[in-house]
Amino acid sequence: MTALSVTEIRDNLSDAINRVAYQGERIIVRRSGRDVLAMIPINDLALLEKIEDEIDIRDAEKILAGTGKRIPYEKLRKELGL
């Protein structure tokens, strides 16, 4: 994984985008010597979001299984003002 400063990214943004989008490279962006963000391919982002969703579903199922109590969808919508 490559690490570039904000200045390097600003001066070479098009190159950085091409490296990430077309070569699958991951780039860490640093500001004042600290890692502040990552540029990753869109497929990597989709995978991360899928993993997060699966974790959220598993956690929700554990909570629901532990309480044995379920709230009807319509009641929840009403309580939340949706």
C-alpha cells in the first residue's frame, strides 16, 4: 500500500485516481505526517459495506433472539414518526 501526502495527491490527483480505479491500488493519504484517509477501489468499498451489513444483521438477530420481544413494524414507524 502506498502512502502519499495531501500535497502529493493534490499535485497528482488524476494519477492517483487511475492507480486506484484501474490498477486496484490502495492509497493512504497523509496530512501532517498522520494517516487521515484511504483511497480504495469501488469493489473494495462494496465488499466492506456488505461485511458491515452482515455484521449488523447478525447483531440484530442476536438481540432479538435474546429478548424474545419483537416490535411490529407499523408500531415502530408510528413511534419514530415515519
